[in-house]
Amino acid sequence: MGTTQLESVPEPKYWHLKTVLTEALDSEFSVGEILPNERDLAARFGVARATLRQALEQLELEGRLQRRRGVGTTVAPPRVGVAVGTEQHTWPGAAGDAWQPVDSVQAPPPAAVAAALETGADESVHTVRRSRMSHGQQVATELLYIPAASVPGLTAIDAPSGAARARAVLRELQHLPLEGEDRAVELGSARAEDARELDRLPGSPVLVVTTRFFVQGRTAALSVATYRADTCRLTFGESAGVEIHHDPEKRAS
Amino acid sequence: MGTTQLESVPEPKYWHLKTVLTEALDSEFSVGEILPNERDLAARFGVARATLRQALEQLELEGRLQRRRGVGTTVAPPRVGVAVGTEQHTWPGAAGDAWQPVDSVQAPPPAAVAAALETGADESVHTVRRSRMSHGQQVATELLYIPAASVPGLTAIDAPSGAARARAVLRELQHLPLEGEDRAVELGSARAEDARELDRLPGSPVLVVTTRFFVQGRTAALSVATYRADTCRLTFGESAGVEIHHDPEKRAS
């Protein structure tokens, strides 16, 4: 493919470039392949580096490209469907839970979490950190906030720290009669710590799933789970795993 | 607040700047207020424009700022909870549906949609466009793909075009016995047409919700809904509307 001049296109240049790049990805590159550097790509398509960068960002948002630390920009594999909330009405840590406990600390939660849990502003809550793997890769990290009142039987003696402590907290939580849960999904940007765990750059787009667990009309626990937005498609419902890749520009032909 | 020098910070500059900017947004600016231009902001915080822009992008991802065409960057109101899939097992267009039909055309769908619907590559399907309002603002746009086989009773005579046609298609769809549905949520970038409708710049981050509707084990209809990611929090479950604003950096104090 030769140099493609985009000078005469009325829509934003990066937009047309994105389409051209998408076609190049389909026809010339395979999954995992590293793209040429920005200078070479800009020269090849006859665009400014700023235009190129905008187009690359679009393709990253759409899950076609991945920027990886120390590697560069690579062609992304299709997104992985990750089931969320198919196990309605079970506590975190119940049999079949896809999450692995990592550790548990006691600390005052973020203000919004304290408000939802109706704990005092400076009151410590159990904060269980868990991670979720899919296809051999960590796809999500979770902070699960549990007020002391939700785990009254917990003792400091059994498992004072680490993953064992996290499991002890979750085991105690199972004793409460779970009444229901609700969830919200929104766009966020990866905090430094989450980014490290998820092998992403700080600030990368993530999907944040907030789940409230209800007991006797109150929020007895609250989960904030951060999923990689580049590789994950969150699936809901009985036959989880919709296999539609979002690419409405491309028509059947 | 005077000039804040960020030179000596070991973490990425934009990351610390983001925290500083967040504090400024909380203390000095009110919702809807327009931020000073990039040059002035960069000077005030003693950072390069590129660093500033990265921090602004983060804050936009997190829903704190909005970039609007012809207006500039404004302080965003808290995100609005938009219920998705609370009305399980009802067809689009059933009583209480939050979506408004806009029009309906017959066209070959994107390749991935044709594959899910098991229609032929060049086969036209009914494509109903709908829009969704919340708090007086359009928050989402939807393309609903319905194969001719799913609406056998539809005639061309009743309502040949426009919103009336869309309603006629949905009315016919109600005759099928819906067995179930599943959903996936993923990050996307706004196509030019969707961006126009949603009053966003093309390529802005959006949340794409794909829903398959099953009849007799096959996909009888498929919806691709595009939600503004800046203003929307998608809520799932019985008591939809989790009011946690994602801000885990901020601790209760």
C-alpha cells in the first residue's frame, strides 16, 4: 500500500485516517504484531503526527489497538467476554466466584463509599482486594468494602493478614442473609495502583462496576471493580457472552 | 491559589496535576463553569500544555469535565444513572420503554450483526433507530436490527417511513414469544452520526450496550445502543441507581 493522501477529505482527518488504518489492520497486520513507530506511520499516510495520534487513540478506545509499556502499540486480539452478575444473589467468595482474594486491610473508605455504607467519616471498614483472571491474564481488580457490623463474628486471631484474612472476612460475610444487589457500570481512568496490576498505563480507560449488596434494606457491602476496557466486554444475562464485535462502520458485503 | 510547581514529583506529571486540578474543581469551580483556556491553565500550574491536556483527558474520562463543541471545557454535573435491562423479558417498544422510535430503514447490517442474526451477507434487515432522553438531554442512540423473518406480518402499506414505520416494526415484533435476552457492555468511540445526535465530538468515548433477543433458540433481534460515557452511569438490577461517584482517591476525612 502506497502513501495515502488525506488532504481533500471534508470530515476530520483523523476520522478518515482511522478507517484507512482499520483496513490496514485487517489486511496487513496480525494480532499481537507491533505497529511501526508514529513517525513512520505518519509519513506513510501523509498526515501530521497529531492526526495520527488521534486516530490511534480512537482505535485503542475501540479495542483494535493496545498500547503496552515498553512494547509499543500492538494489534489487539478480539475482546474477551467477562460475565458480570450472572450469579445473582450470592455473596462475593461463594462457590464458583471468579475472583481471587489478595489481601484485606482495615481503613477509612473513600467518602462516597462511607456514605453508601452509612459508616462514620473516619470509621475503618474491612477492605478486601481481589483480582480476576481470564484467559491467563488479569482483567480486573476489585476493592470490596465491608463494615465491621457486617462481619460481627470475625476475630483478629484466625488470619491476621493477607489472602487468608480476606477469605476469613468473606467467610463471615456469608452468614448474613443477602437480600439483593444492584450494579452500575461507568467509564473511569485507571488509578496508578490498578494500572500496575492490570499492566496498563495510569489513566488508561477502565470500566468501573459498582455493586451494592443489600441486607435488611441497608448496604451491607460495596464492591468497586475495575475492568480493563481495552480487552474486556462485560456480559450480563443468562447466556453470557455476546459475540458481536462493535464495528458498525463495516457493512456485510 | 498560586502557581503550583510540579517539577519534583516522581510519578507522571499529569497524574499529580490531575489531583491538583480535581481539588481546584472541588473548591473553586461550580458545575457548568467554563475552565480557563489551556494556555492560561498550563501557565498557572507550571506545566507543559501536553501535560495539561493529558490531565484534562483523565478528568474527562472520569466524568469530571466535559468538552463541548464551540463552548470549551466545562465542569461536568454528577453522572446520571440510566437503567439498562431492568425490564427483563420485554420486547423493545413495550409499555414503559424509555426509548423513542426515530425511523426505520431496510439495509444490510454490519457483518458481525448479520452473523449474529444468521441472515445472508447482503440480506436487508429492518434497522430501527431510536433515541433515549434523560433529564432533558439525549443520552443514548440505538440501532435495532430485525430480520424480515421476525416480523412476517409487517406490510409496506401501513407506515412506509419515519417514526410511524419504526413503531409498526416494533408492534409486529411484539407478536413473537420472547424467550430471553443477554447483554454486553463495552467501551467504544462515537461514530460521526452518533456523535452529532449525542452532541459529542466524533470519537468521544461511549458505552456500547449490545442486546440479543432470543426466540426459539435463535437471535430474533439485536440492539446496539450507544450511551454517552461522560454523563451516564448504566445501572442494572432491581433497585437501579447506585449513587456512588467513582472517586477512590478521595478518602473520608
